[in-house]
Amino acid sequence: MPDYENEALFRQGEFDLPVAVSDRDGSVLTLREYLQGDTPIRSLSDDWEQWKEIALERIRREPDFRLASINAGIIDGDRAIREIEARSPVGMAIVEIIRNLIKDVLSEADRLQRRNRGN
């Protein structure tokens, strides 16, 4: 596998954060595992529960998680987890933000894989 970790397109630590769900056992997969391509990926499309689990796991793995919102102020990891678990409007927005972030990360990862295959 090419050394994608030297790509400046990904922020530090991104390779150890969840981006997908294994179709084998439902476990979350990190960007590193996704790029290795050894595990079939479950299609998530609009499955809010799966996106919620990925978002929660990302937040748990980021001790310095912070998100700023005009309406909700600064949201730290503990509050983000509470908001998501409560399915509050703020929690649902956090899941959507993380979902969009992951889609961008995966799009870039797929682009890099195609480039390295010569396509």
C-alpha cells in the first residue's frame, strides 16, 4: 500500500479515525483500514444510526474535539456525545457535519488510490 500518511491533504491523526463500517462484523474502520482495502465496506447511505456510531467513535478518539456553533457555542467532546445520544437538534447537526467531513475524506482517499493505480 502506498504511504498515504505523507499526503498533506489529510490532517494529522486522520488515519486513525473511523470513516466506514465493516460489512463483515459491523465494526468501525479507520481511514488506514479503509485504504488497505482488506475489508468489505457496508453501504451507509442515509443510515443515521450507523453514521451516529461512526461520529461517536470519532469524537471518543479525539480527546481535543471542539466544534463551534453560532447557536450552541463551543461544543467539547463530552457535550457532543451527550447531544448525539439525546438526538437533539445540535446532536443531529454534529452527526451531519461529521458525515460530510468523512465523505470529503473518502473522496480524497479514493482520488489518491486512483492516482496511485495510474487511472
